[in-house]
Amino acid sequence: MPRFNDCWNRIGIRGDGSCPELQRHVHCRNCPTYSEAAAKLLDRAAPIGEAAIWRSESASPERLPMDGTESVLIFRVGGEWLGLQSAFIKEIAEERKIHSLPHQRNAAVLGIVNIRGALLLCMSLTRLLNVEKATGEEQIQNRNLFKPMLVTNHGEHAIVFPVDEVDGVHRFSPSALAAIPSTVDHTAAIYTKGILPWRDRTVGVLDGDSLFYALNRSIV
């Protein structure tokens, strides 16, 4: 038996995803339970190989649960609801001041933001995907809600995306994805895996690997 609560392997992001705390923390690494377990390991001399196992597990990509479902964070930018694989989400931060970068030619690059003392690149999904502006009720929500920022991580690169609203984590079967309609903007279609029926609307599920590959190439 482990000397700490390894709930992430049972009900967390590496388990069946049933932990209610995932709705708030998105990923187990943002949860106090996970941090407490890490602290316990650091406070004692780790047996040979155990530290390496901890690093490997915390850095390895998310494994699909036994039922084969996938997990995405659903959020809104402008008038569009989108989903991004939870494994790419490091945390959801409160709105930060964006510091512009001089001589920046990429319109999607907003500047840099300070997240926990680190200066990270901040980019606009609205501009990148040519998302339409919010209308009606969504405009009212934009005025009343604080603007969260998605802190994402892909390999060695961390990018921050301001969004208008975050709903939470949603788990679905890949078979539920529908084909991308021909009416979807060509640029957005390139970075979209499919359309997911969700409540009384649809969500464009982003292809995270394609999205970050293009972003990383554009900012090199």
C-alpha cells in the first residue's frame, strides 16, 4: 500500500475521472491532495527508483480510462464554445495584465503575462480561429464575468489563452464526435477534430497536437 493518497490513479485524471474535484481543478496536478503527496515524497529519502517513478508519472501524458472516453475542458471564446483535451490544461488563472511585445507581426500574439512569477506568451484563440464576436446574452455575460486565462502546456512550451467563460471538464466517447460542417471557417477547421453535441448547443473539439504544433512554429 502507498504511504500517500494516490487518488489520481483511481478516480483522477489517470483513473476513471469520477473525482468531483476535477470540475474545480481540471487536472490532478492542481489539486492540494496531489501537492500534499508530492511534499511527503520530498520530505523523506525516496527509495531507489521511486523518485524517478514519480517524475515519470507526473510528466507522462494522460492515459485514457478503461472505458475509452476522452476528457476535455469546455470554454467559450467570443460566440463559440470550444473543447481542449484536459491533458493540455495546466491551470485556470484569473485575468492578468497583458504586456504587449514590440514589433510583433503575428496578430494572434497578444503579449506576455505573469503567471506565478513566470512570463508566459499570451495568444488569442479568437484571432487564431477567426471566432465570431459574442452576441446577445453572451455579451452580457462578458461584461459581468471575470475573464479567466487558460494556462496550457505542450512539451516544453507554455501558452496562455484568455477566454470569456469556462464551464468545466466534460468526458465523452470519441464516437460521439460529428464531422466538421462545411460552413466552419477554414482556419478553425484545420485545428478542430470534430463537433461534439453538448447540452443545447455544439462544441468544437480542438486538435491540441495540431494547434500547438502550428503555434510553436509561428513563434519560433
